[in-house]
Amino acid sequence: MLKINRDWAVGGGLFIGLGAGFFLLTLHALYFVGSIFLGLGLGLLVGSMGSKKEEAKES
């Protein structure tokens, strides 16, 4: 099973949000900032779900 590192998940989500934000930057600057926050939140969510699954297996 693939071990999900929380730091990699957060960084990956941030880069996904940043990449999507560059496409939305032509519409409005706040869409750019919002997509960064959305990617960061998504990365935090994935990272926390991965760590909970690992803790359940260890018990």
C-alpha cells in the first residue's frame, strides 16, 4: 500500500491550485487566490485522510 506523506499531499494540492489559478487569473485576481486556497484545503484533507488510515492499520 502506498504511504501518503502529509507534506507531499499539501504541497501537491497547493501546486494543483496554483496551476488552475493561472488559467483563472485572466478572469479575476481573486479567483487565482481562491484556487490556491482550495488546492491547499484539498491537500490538507487528503493528507489527514491518509494519516487516519495509517493509524487504523497500526492499531
